[in-house]
Amino acid sequence: MDPRQRVLRYAETLIARPSVTPEDAGCQAWMRERLENLGFTVTSLPAGGVENFWALRGESGPIVCFAGHTDVVPPGPREAWQSDPFVPVVRDEVLYGRGAADMKGSLAAMLVAVEDFVAAQPKHPGRIAFLITSDEEGVATHGTRHVVDYLAAQQIRPDYCLVGEPSSSKRLGDVVKNGRRGSLNARLRIIGQQGHVAYPELADNPIHRALGALAELAERQWDAGYPDFPPTRLQISNIHAGTGVTNVIPGQLEVQFNFRFSPASSPESLEQAVVALLEKHGLRYELDWQFSGPPFYTPPGRLVDATQKVLRRQLGQEAQLSTGGGTSDGRFIAQLGGEVLELGPCNATIHKVNECVALTELEALAAIYRGVLEELCSGTEA
């Protein structure tokens, strides 16, 4: 079966398994079997109800790792889809189904790339690895983070890692993510005194008290940015107060906000700055933080160069390197110290109804992944 037929069949096989996060629905068992047949040693690393595995082929040399997730977001209303989201359908050379672009199509392309590479070079230099989780679309606590902890304890470091996130914008390979901003969440409670609106002197309105501080939070420049990163940004995502009636001053105001931060800031520096701002405004408050992950950045080097070379050869173009967008599991993998890039199909339909990917993209992506393997598995550098 040629690569085009295989990548379609593999993507269909994965899409047909309803692996809504954190469920795996048998995706990883199917992948593990294929990798074991190729001579990979597969280590299952479940944690907290999440399925994960690490697979490795080869004895020595640099590790080229393919990373991704088998879980998908919920499909939403089934009636909104043109066809069942977990029954893969091809219409006009486009594959439809939940996970087609994010990221079961990428997983299928990775498998085909490795199969063809190993068939051509069964005694290839270097090592090939897979790091697969079913917790990327969820809370990301027991997935890649857990596998990275295992690898660190075993003193294993992927030297080069391609994450199959759908990085492309208008056409395959036009954008490659070589970094991401960090993410820090906060839940702030401004404490006042409940009372009757007709007697404000007997109450303490937390909404009124908070207005100046919230305006300053929203308008403040937190840093000036970092090479290839925009400045750190704060966004208020939710504000809630009140009892549902018009004649009661509420006793507290709750605010949720998020920092997407560049390497110019740290979680500690941002937390300290927020506390200082709240103290300056004389507020009584409670503040809870949730750190989602640090920023990461892969400067131009061997992985970037190899990827751009393959894109020029396969697609006649180089990719724009970008650090924009949300977070990904690359933030955990990068902590091991290797080079990390995200390269996958177009992201126009991810998390939407009628999610899809063009068959030409899947075929080309498999060829690109194989080309990067051929560039990096020389065994001469790490």
C-alpha cells in the first residue's frame, strides 16, 4: 500500500476511536502494536487515568522524537456535523472527523514516515522515539508532563522533537512554531461588605473599590517583549459579583484573568507585580494562582535548518517561524533541553464542527516528517 493510502487508512482508524479527552479509546494500543512491529521498545506510562507511552528504536546517537496526543475535544452537537464526527468520511479529497487536523492526521503521518524510513534504513544511525499522551486537550497534568518527569529520572533527553500540532495557517508548512508563550492563571476575590444600596455608608462596595485596580491591570505594560516574542499580555476573562437583585451591594467581587508571558517575565515576577498593585490600591483580597507552563523557544539551529531544508525541497517554500498562539505540550518537552518545533496541518477547522484535513496535506506531511528524519538521523551530532 502506497504512503497516500496508508496515511488515510491510519488517520481513519484513529478518528473512528472516540477518544474524547482524557479517554484514549484504544488509539495508543493500536499505535503501540505498529511501533513494536517496527522494532520499537514501548514503555507504557499511565498516570491519573491518562494513557501515555514512550517508544524508542535504536541503540545510540541523537534521539529524534515525534510527540503528539490521541485525545480530542468533545465534538459538540452531533446534528451540527455533516456526518458523524467519529465516522471518518472523505468528501472531495478532504477527510472529515474529530481529530482529523488536531491531531490524528499528524499521528498517522508520523507512523507512515517512520515505517518508510525504517524500511529504507533498517539499521539507521541515531534513535527514533514517540512520546504520546491522551491528556493534551484536558488539564495536561498526567500526560506529557508525567512522561517528561519519567524521562528526566531516566536521564533521557530527546535531542530533536517534532510536535504534530496543527501549526499551518493558509497552506501546509507556511508556519512552524519554534516557541510558545507561558501561561499563568489567577482567581482574584475582592472582599467588601454587603449592604443596602440606599445606605452605602454602612457597606463597602467591592466593585467600586476594584475599578481602579482592574483598569491598571488591564492597561499596564508588563514587559517590553523578548526576541521573537510579543510583550506579555494580561486578559481578564470573567468578572462576577452580586446577588441577582438591584438593591443589594455585594460582599465580594470575583475576577479571573490570564497572563500569556514572554521569557522576559517569570511567574514569580508577575505574581509579585500583581500583589504590589493590589496593595497600592488598598484592597482586601484573596488571590489564587495556577501556573500552566513556562514559555519555550528553539532558536535557529540544526532542527530548524533541517525542517526548512525539507520544506524547501517538498513544498518549494520556507516556513515562517512563530511563537504565537496558545500553549502546547512542547512547553514540557523543551524543559528536557532539546530542540522543539511544532509542525502539522492547517488549523482552520480545529475544535470546530466538520473538522477536516486535505488528503494532499496528509500525504505531504508524511513525506516532510520522513525528510526531517533523514536529515537528523546521521548519528554524528547530538
